[in-house]
Amino acid sequence: MATGIQPVRQSRAMNGQYRAERRFILLAVIPALLFFLVFQVYPVVQAFYMSLHDWQLMREQQPFVGLANYQTVLSDPVFQRAIVNTLIFAFATSIGSTVLGLEVAFLMQPINFGSSILRLLYFLPTITVGIGVFVVWRWLYHPRSGLFNQALLAFGIAPVNWLGSPNTALLSIIIMSIWGGLGFSALILLSGIKNIPGDYYEAARVDGASAWQMNLRITIPLINPIITFVFITSLIGAFNVFSSVYILTGGTGGPLDSTQVIVLQIYQNAFQRLWMGIASAMAFILFLIVFGVTLLQLRLRRSADAWVT
């Protein structure tokens, strides 16, 4: 009789333990789920609702206009310029930081003594407070007393109005952004290079391969997924550029809208003109662009993994 009762007790104990674990999981998940719904899902739904209305702050009535805000935004020449500038900035910054980061990783890979200090120096721009960095770069670009123009004068070259000319303003911000993202890209790529087995390089040296040939035939193919990851994450982050443009141009996006970007347009319409409906429509257009780039990321990563294997 006792032998029959024992399995029943064990089954009840296991069921009780299972219910206790399930309650614990629910208690642990519910706060995170509520946080996600309140601070992530609800603002997105509310923003989309506002984009379908002629929503202006400090006004009681917010009439429904459907997709009129999207039509207004997409037909606005300034916003069209902002889209073009954002695309140019995002791709130029991502390509520049990835290519230069790969080159820096190649140069740092054989260094053993002092490599930790070098990695720290390259990573400092990433962890430095952004506003302070932007203020320093604004001084570097100063048309009269800036360091860059002083260097040009030392070589007998006329000063350049870096941030005051439509031809160089966006390029100046791109150069600063590449410098800021170079350390992060280099360290991620360097970690991938360090994980490549040394047997590949030893066999290549025996066959008489040069350093350039080993990087081209061994290193790049093996870290291709990491290169893709660095490029796409940099690209997605670059679409959200705001602080650098706002500080370096004084929040105007000038001169002549040459540095207008999408997030700056959202800020100007939402908090300066109080056109929340228009700003929400711009935000969702940016969301669709980033969503498309994210899908591209997944496709490229699958292709890269298949190519390597």
C-alpha cells in the first residue's frame, strides 16, 4: 500500500512545484510586460493616432484628417531634402566608420604591447559625453580661430567656412560622426579578427601569401558576418542623428537646409511649431525607413552566413 501512495505524493509535489514556478515566472514577466506596453507600445499607438489628426497642442479640437498629414509631409520640399540628407549622412557615416574601423583593426591586430591602451584611446570618443564633443568640434570648425583653418593657413591654403557653407556643412558633420563611431567599429571587428584560428595564417605564410592577401582571402571572408553587423547597426543608428546637427547648426539645419535631417524636422514641428500631427507622420515615415533597413539587415546577414558556410 505504501508503495502505491509514494508515486502519488511525488506527482502532487511535482505539480505543486510546477505551479509555483509558473506563478513565479508570471510575477517576473508581468512588470516587464506592463513596462513595455506603457512606455513602448502605447506611445507608438498614440503617435500613429495623432498622425491621422490635425493635432496641435494648446487646442481643444483635434479633427481627423486621415492620411492628409502624410501627403503634406511627403510633398514638402524641406522634408524631402531632410530625407535625402539623412540617407546621405547614414550611408556615408556607416561606410566610413566600417571601412576605417576595419583598417584600424588590421593595424591593431599584430600589436601586443600596449594594445589595451590603444583600444581605450580609440574607444574614448564613444563613451565621451556627446554634447562636450560637439562643442569641441564646433570650435575646430570655427571659420577664423578653428584648429582646422589654422592648419590650412599654415600651408598657405585659404580658410574654409566648414559649417557656414552649404557645400561643406553636411560633410563636416559626417567627418565628425565617422570619427565618433570609428572606435566602436574597430573594437568589434578586432574582436572578430582575434577569434580567427592562427592555423589559417600559418598555412598561408607557408604558401607565401602576403599580409594583404591573408586579409583579403582569410580575414575578411571569416568576419564577413561581423562586418555586416557593424555596418547595419551603424546605419540604423545614423538615421536617428539629431544632437550633432542641432548643436553644430544651432538647431536650424542650415545653411539653406543643407543639414536638415528627419529627426530635426520632427523636433522643429513638434516642439517649436507645436504641430504634433505633422511630427507624428514624420516619425512614422522614419520608422518605415528604419524598418526597411532592418529587413535588409536580416537578409544580408543570412546571405553572409550562407556565403561563409
